[in-house]
Amino acid sequence: MSIRVNPELRNQLIQYGIGDWNACYHCGTCTAMCPLSEEGFLFPRKKIRLMQMGLEAQLESSVEPWLCYYCGDCTKTCPRDANPGELMMSLRRYLTSRYDWTGLSKKFYTSETWEIGFILFFAVMVVLSFLVILPSFGFRFTTELTAQGGVKVNSFAPIHIVEKFDWTMAIIVASLLISNILRMYYKIIWKSGQEKVSLFVHIREFWLLIFNFAVQPKFSKCDDKNYWISHWFLMSGYTIMFIVIVVYLPWFQTEKILPIYNLQRLLGYYATFGLLFGLLVAIIGRARREDVKFRFSHVSDWLFLFMLTSTVVTGILIHIFRINGMAYATYIAYIAHMAVLVPMILIEVPFSKWSHLAYRPFAVYFTQLKKYAIPR
Ligand code: SF4
Ligand code: SF4
């Protein structure tokens, strides 16, 4: 790997929220305190050193920022108030933009105008689709109710069209995310050219990826177990909701009013609870700013919380209005729900905050691969 210094790196990193990173005088307390730092993958001090020296390529090939779960222990003990926990957070934003080949991630993280502009653009497109495009194909609002007294939601949001749209959106987002993960793999494993990992090791260690996505065991090593639990509820609620609205939409978006113990309703209630619980912890924490990990909020943090909360609240309203036969209220809530859900998935999953859901378990997997790497 070439050793090139980028004198502009400092200015570039500041755009991602990094504050006074030059305050660090490398005492190493943060690394000693970090419950997740391990032999061969030491952080955060080493990463701060790379930032200060402008070693861009070494920083880009670092897996460590993703191994940090922002418990805040390092920030609490730093004698120079250099806030190493937030430095790692900012580094994750920077790395997300470096993996992304479209350049949009950088735009969204460094310009509120770009991010809010894209959100509004997709939101307007969704509203126009429901108010102009679908009615032109004969799909209309109706106040006629089902035999059970529920709203005929499929007459205005035809399930076969919404399902096709969902799949198209999922394929686009997955393609973007996978291509970015391949770039992450290239930078972390492949680019150095000094070591190689056998295909057998790739296959043998793959279970770690799934396990870390589902359980986040590294996160559980932080002292604050409550935050791990609330984050796990948020993640599991989101994953369940994503699967049911993409893969099982005809089963989920039904006009029938099912019994409360039906699996469809139970999954919906669990996902809603998980999301609300995780969101409340994050919103209250960021508003109070008492805990170090919530003391600094980037614009993207609040935008993400706003969009996810709006999605959950409008989803709850759709359900309440639909089963109580409130037709127009259901349609308005449905349009509002889609107007915030679609931009959130298109922007947050491949380009912004939500991409860490994929990068973190892959980082653990790549770390394991590096442990078994042999010199070329
Ligand atoms: S960030 Fe703080 S604790 Fe860590 S090495 Fe620098 S001065 Fe020491
Ligand atoms: S925030 Fe926690 S996990 Fe992250 S570097 Fe600091 S001590 Fe380690």
C-alpha cells in the first residue's frame, strides 16, 4: 500500500462532524479503556493518529471504526476532552461516503440541502403517484367499507402495484448496498496486496456475519447493556417490518380485520413496539444530551430519527383508521406513510445512517478474515 499524505484530509473530515481531533496527545487511555479494542485491531488512538497524519489510504482500509459501538467510555476518560467516541462516529460517516461510488453519500453527509432536497423530491413523487398517476389508471378512494367494517385500502393502493414497487425499490437499494460492501471488502482485504485469505476461510467464517447481524454480540460487551437492548429491539423491529412489507406484502396489507392473536398482527405489533422503544431511547437521549454518546448530534442523526418516527407513527395511524372504518383518514395516513418511508429507504439504507446495519456485521466478518490472512 502506498504511503501518501493528504494535507486536506483534516478539512474533509471536519465536514463529517469531527470536532477538535487535534486535542489528542496520544496518552492511549482511550484504547486501554475501550471494551471492544483487541490485539491486532486497536482503537481509537491509532485511528486518531492516522487522521492527524493525513494518511487517507490507511484510514480507508481500516475496519476498526465499525467495531466501535459508541459506548462512550473512551470519551469519559480522555484527559484532553478530545471526544474519541465521536471521532469514531464521524469516521464511520466518512467511510460510508468512501465506500459509496455514486458520491451521493458524501453529498448527503456534508450538505443538508442535498439530503433534505432528495427527501422532499421522493416525497413529492410518492404523493403525486397516489393523487395523479394511480387515479388515472382507475384506482380511487372509496368510502365503501368491507363486510367487517374495515377500509378497502387495496382499492386505492392496489396490492399488485405496491408489491412490484416494493420489490423494485428493494432490488435498487440492495444492489447499491452490495456494490458498496464490495468496495469496502476491496479496501479492507484486497487492496493491500500483502496478504491473502483462502476461499475456505471466507466460507467457514461466514456464519459470523449472520450471527453478528442478528445478535450484535460485540455491542453487548459495552457496560451500558440497556442501550444494546434498545438498539436490538430497534434493529429487530425494523428488519421484521422490512421483510413483511417487501416479501410478504399481500399477506400483510390485507383488507380483512384479523383476530388480535393472528401472526400477522402479532408481528406488526412486535415490530412497532421494537421500533418505538428504540426510537424513544435515542430521541430522549439526544434531546437531554446527558449521556456522552448522545451529546453531539449530526444533522443526519436527527433526520433519520424524524423519518423513522414519522414512518412508525403513520403506520400505527393506518392500522387504527383502517380497522375502525375511517376511509379518508386511512388514505391520508397511507400517503403520508409512503411519502416518508420511500425516501427513508432510498436514502438512509444505501447512503446514510442505516447502512451501518450492513457495514458493522461485514466489518466483524472482515476482521475475522484478516486474522486468518497469510502473507502473499
Ligand atoms: S483521545 Fe484522549 S485518551 Fe485517547 S489517546 Fe488521545 S488524549 Fe489520550
Ligand atoms: S466509544 Fe466505546 S467502543 Fe467506541 S472506541 Fe470508545 S470505548 Fe471503544
